[in-house]
Amino acid sequence: MKRDRFDPGEIETFLQLQQRSFSILRHVAAGLAEGDDEREVSKRVGRAMRDSGVTHYFHPPVALFGARTAFEHRTDWKLADFYPRRSMKLARGMPVILDVSPIWDGFTVDTSYAFEFGSVPGYATIKTFNLGLRETILQLVLSGLPARDLVSKINTLITDAGYFNCHRLHPEHVLGHQVTRMDAKKSASLTYHRSALHQLAFFVKHAVADRVPGFPNRSPLLNVRSATNHPLPPGLWAMEPHIAKNNVGVKWEELLVVTQSDAYWLDPVPPLDCGSSPQ
């Protein structure tokens, strides 16, 4: 499993695959209709991904509609709550988040596409604030600030502006996480379930860094725990700030490239506008 020191050809492949993933999410979004449910829409994303060559996922497609984009402002949101619901049906005036982390030939990307289905009051304001965090995150990484302090600053900006912080309820409370490249032959030899376990084992192995003193590997998770008390390590990081207000949630997710001496967004142009309605 390769987590850093990607050569220019690998970086270009990650970029092309991230763009492909966003293209698929936009295509599915454009075909949504009133009455569609979260589970069926997630399956559409999955079918489109498979048609494009995806056989494995870091996490499978997720669709969230309405107040579920804001985690219903609950503080007890659990992993099981992410699973798409057949009972949650799309109606005009709902925010939507489509999220998927596909693996193509061992390359992992992680993308979120957020938009309004019809007009959603207050959506543009939330969107503008959340997209503004893109430049802030980059500047904080470039400053060499310890990663846990970076997360703390972003979280404070969100709450001080009056928004509900949804990403603190993501698994392991992450603002972001590393993505990897698995050897293509190894990836091809794995079944879907074995691939998921292989990816999970990577994260479990390194996430214990914040629980075992002296553990030699830095955590691939970006949160406020003790293992992240150092500048963000080199690699590709999926950043996913997720905020909400009045049961309207907005999230974007894309890859940030971090090297020993620099940091930059994999795609210099934001790959999505995080807000335009496909209808």
C-alpha cells in the first residue's frame, strides 16, 4: 500500500480519476426526479462506477437528502445512519449530498458532490462559507501548523460563524484522511470484501498511533487527537469539511497534495461548485 512519494504520472492519474468520479456524480445528479429515494440513487452511482471500471471502494456510494445532509443536527449520529434509506424520498427544496470513494486499478479517490434540488432557502450562504474553507485549509497546511491545530482552527471558524459541524460526527471525527495506491495486481486479485478489509486494516494499523505511545506510524486521519500533533505528513489527503444550518447541510470533498516542501489542491480549479441545482 503506497501512501506518499507519488511520482508525476501517479499524481496525474489521481487527478484524472477524481475528475471522472465527479463527472459520474454530476451525471447521476442531473437525472434525479422527485420521488427518488436515497437507496436507489446510491445504486445508480454504483452502477455508473462499475460501468467506468470500478470494482472496489474505500467506501461505497452514499446519498443523503433533506435534513439528513445536516445529520438532522443530532449529536448522536452513528455510522449506520449513513446508510441510504429507502424511506427518504427526494422532493423539491431539498439539499442533496452524493459521496463515493471508488478505487480504479488500485488508485483511491474520495469525492462529495453537494447541491440543491430546486431552491433551498439559505443554501447559497452556507455554500459560500464552506467553499471559503478550501483556501483556509490550504494556507494552514502550508504554514506547517500541527494537523490537530489545523482541525481545531477550522472547527472554531465553523462554530463561531454559527454553523453545525457535521464532520466532527464522521467516523473518527475526521476533517480529512489519506488516500492510497494499492498495487494494481494486488487490487485485481482481491474480491470486493477482501479489498474493503485490506483498506480497513491499513487505517486500523495507523490509527492506533494516537492510542499507543511511541507507535512509529503517523495516523492517516486528520482530527484533533494526539497522533496528529505534527504538520500534515506528505501524501494525498481527502479533505471533507461538512457544515449545516437549519437542517441544510453542505459538504465538499477532494484531494490535497502534500509534499515535504509544498501543498496544493490536486485540481487547481474546484472540481464542483457545491451548489448549482441540476433541475
